[in-house]
Amino acid sequence: MEKQANGNRKFSKKEKLEILDEAKAYGVKVTLAKYDVYPATYYYWKNQYQADGADGLDHSVAKANRSRIRELENELVH
């Protein structure tokens, strides 16, 4: 986990996968308390993982995917 200058933490893709796996094995509440992760963050990671696999947990890949989805949606509207 990388600590940002503004106090936020940044988890790597590997760390996110480990937290997801641990939550599945030992329970969400216990795991989130251990790593001090908000439930909303956990469920966001889980949804990204289910939608895009492990690549969905990589911030830059997820950001690029969201941008591409917006572009395609705009093409459909116009």
C-alpha cells in the first residue's frame, strides 16, 4: 500500500486481489477492519473485478475502459 501526500492510500492490483480473496475466505467485515478499507471501496473493487477481471483492479486500465465506454455511448447518441 502506497501512502499519498494527501493522506490517501493507494493499493496495488495485487493487494486488492489479496483483500478480495481474504474477504471471501474469512468474511468481509473482518478483512475490511484488518486493512482499514471502507465497504464502498471493497464493493467497488469487487464489481470492477467481476466486470473486467484482474485488469479491472488496475486504476489506469479501469480509467481507460471508462473513457472508451463514454466515447462509445456518445457515438450511439449522436
